[in-house]
Amino acid sequence: MTILGIDTATRLASVALARGGEVAALAHLDGRSGHASDLLARVDEILTGAGLRPADLAGIAVTLGPGSFTGVRIGMATAKGLAYSLDVPLGGLSTLEALARAALPLAGDALRLCAVIEAGKGEVYAALFRREGGGLRRETDDRSWRPCDLAREIPDGAILAGAAVATVRQAAAKKARR
């Protein structure tokens, strides 16, 4: 069973194929040119590279945000159109939860993981997760934070993952110097 995953909520957009719970193929989109212009081309490339046709897909998954409003709309519209035309199930997942799930194998023995991405206007989007068994349990909702406020709220020992890690670390270091 092969699932197509689409994430266009951030500048680091990607498409992936998953089989048996493992990532079988991954392709990134060029964030500078806009997701709309190369999303379907990347989907086609990843399928062709895996020796598959669109009809071989068993389902499609897409990130629902938070993230770029336009990017989320592009990903969701593309995923919905493909799922409808192929008559396959469509599912959605929070951008931050998808990021946390991807980072979990890299988190070592850490019990908590904070997924964090840029939100614009000097803020970040973040959510906290706890390792439970082989998976994750959500501890907080997705929400927008000022980096200095988030840095103060992250529990000791939590691992940060995502494109805004440096932003949060800088805010924490700046606050520590005061």
C-alpha cells in the first residue's frame, strides 16, 4: 500500500511516498518559485522514480497547517483533486505533528519534542509532544508564539525540531543574557 504525502505549508515543502509506515521516496519543492508551479511536476517525478503510476496510490495525506495560508491552500486543493480523480482516501495532519513524527527517530531518548516553524511577523508556530510507546502524544495545541515566550515554556530536556529552532534558541540566549 503506497501513500502520497504532500506538505506545502512552509517554504521547505516536500512530497513523499510511504509504504508500510516507512518513507520510500522524498522530493523537495523549490520554495523560491512557489509551490503551485512545481507541485504536480514533483509528484509525477517521485511516482516515476519509484516505478509507479498515480493509479497505484492507495491514499493521499496532506498537511493542514499551521503555515503559509497560500501554501496550505495549494497543498490541500492539489491533494483533494488527486484523491477525487483517483478515488482514493484523503487524510490530513497538522504540519507540526507531521514534523514531530518525522523528527521522533532522531530525538534519541528525549521524552518530549517541540515542533517549531516560522510564522511570520517575528513569531513562530509550535506544539509540544510526548513520546509514548513507539509514537507521540500531543501535549499542546498548535499555536503562535513570540520566540522568547516559547523558549520560557519549553520543558527541560525537550528536543526542538523544525525550521524555527535557531529563532527560538536565539531568543532563549538573548533572554539568558539579561
